[in-house]
Amino acid sequence: MKLKKVPKTDEDYVIFYAENLKINPELFKQHKEIIDSQVKSSISLFGNMFGNKNFKIEARKYLKGRKLV
């Protein structure tokens, strides 16, 4: 994968990703697998921390308390 120019802004990265996605649709599958893995890890982490019943609500409170969201 060759860069025409170094991406500097968020828009540059989006354009770069879109152009390369046209060339290699496998990129989408790879990114989806990474995101799915991160979601599963978060569910597991917060489920263990707060129990499985209301972990989403408690996880949001926890992250807001640490100014992460």
C-alpha cells in the first residue's frame, strides 16, 4: 500500500481508508473483527465488574466518572 500523501486530518484518513477499501475489501473484514473483539472484551470486563444485569448503565457511569466519555 503506497501513500500518495501523508494523511494529516481526520478527513484525510477517511479518504485514505475509503480508497484502499475499494482496492482491498478485506480491510473492512479485518477492521470489523478488531472492533467485534474490542466489544466482546468490554462486555466481559464490565460484566465482571458490575454483574451482567445492568452492566451497561454502570459501565457508562464508571467511564463518565473517569472522564473517558
